[in-house]
Amino acid sequence: MKEESRAKKLEKNDQARKRGKAADASTAAPARPTRNEAEDAVRVLLRWAGDDPTREGLLDTPARVVRAYEEFFEGYSHDPREILARTFAEVDGYDEMVVLKDIRFESYCEHHMVPIIGRAHVAYLPDRRVVGISKLARLVDAFAKRLQIQEKMTVQIADTLSEILQPKGVGVILEAAHQCITTRGIHKPGVQMVTSRMLGSFRDDPSTRREFLAIVGNSGGFNVPNT
């Protein structure tokens, strides 16, 4: 009886290991399609739209679309944390707010894969270290050039800046026009979405928050064109 019980236990453990391996395999990232497979997928969509991908005007469209996607979604190939890796400590005691406003970005709605076009305003209150201003714009692009929703993108920018630079506070505001509601669905042109995330002193200190909002307000207001 003991041997039989032991055999059943070993069998159950083996089955559990197999289930674990199957679960790991199911959650692993799928293999990236080849360029030819991606171009074939575009041809399928062209046929679905009702056109003929073999006609002269569409012959090179699949290749063009794949090249465009490489540019649209290049954020997946960039590590946002590495962008902020190099900082500078020689600031002669500068401890006031650093703001980079009106950073234009283009992203794509993860629900409909249509453009989100807007501006980002990024600010932080240094604590001994600052980062090159181009890195703030690169940080925005690293998250924008992916399939996104604006709320998540706002959090990602603010939290990454806070985690890596460890400033006294971070403020991020995104304002954008979403073509998923301007060119389809409810067709509401001119509608903008504004999201924000305030951390540290930007959340806790009303005067810091007001200063940031006043600086951003001087950029001409939250008016983002649809193009």
C-alpha cells in the first residue's frame, strides 16, 4: 500500500510539473513574425477592405506599411530606464523646477490602432541630479511609440522619471486628440483628452503644483490640433 501511495504521489507531482511547464509556455511571448509574414498580413487586410493587393497602386503597399510600423512602434526597442541612465550632479546648487513643455508626440490607440497626437509637459524638482533635456523628450517617445492608452502612458512617464532620477517630485501632463473618436465611432472632432500624474512635492505641495500648472498654462492652453 505504501509503494502504491508513493507511486500515486510521484505521478501527481509529475503531472503538476507538466502543467507548470504548459502554463509557462502559454504565457511566454510569441515568436515575432517575419517581415514576409507581416507583409502577407497587410495583403489580407487590403483584401478585407475590398481592394486588390495585386493591382499596381498597392503592389508596394505591404512593404511600405511594415517599414512604417517599424517607425511607429520603435518604442518597443528602447529601454526607457537606459535613456535616463546618465545624469549630471554639477548644477551649482540649482534646486528649482525643471520643466520641458510642449513635447509633441504621436502614439497609437491600442484599441483601434489609430493615431493619438498630442503634447506632453514633463517637470521634476531635482535632488542633487539632473538629466539632459533631450532625454525627457526621448522618454516620452519611448512610451508613446507603442500601442497605448493615454492614462497608462502618463503613469509610465512619471513613474520612470521618479524611479530613476529620484527627484523631490515629478509632474506630467499629457493633452492629446484621439482619432478613435474624431475619425470613427462618435465622430467628435476637436475633442481633447488631458491626463496628469503628480508625485512627491507636485502632489503634496500646493505651491509647487500651482507653479507647474502656471508654467504649462503659458504654453497657449490645452489646445491640440487633430493633425
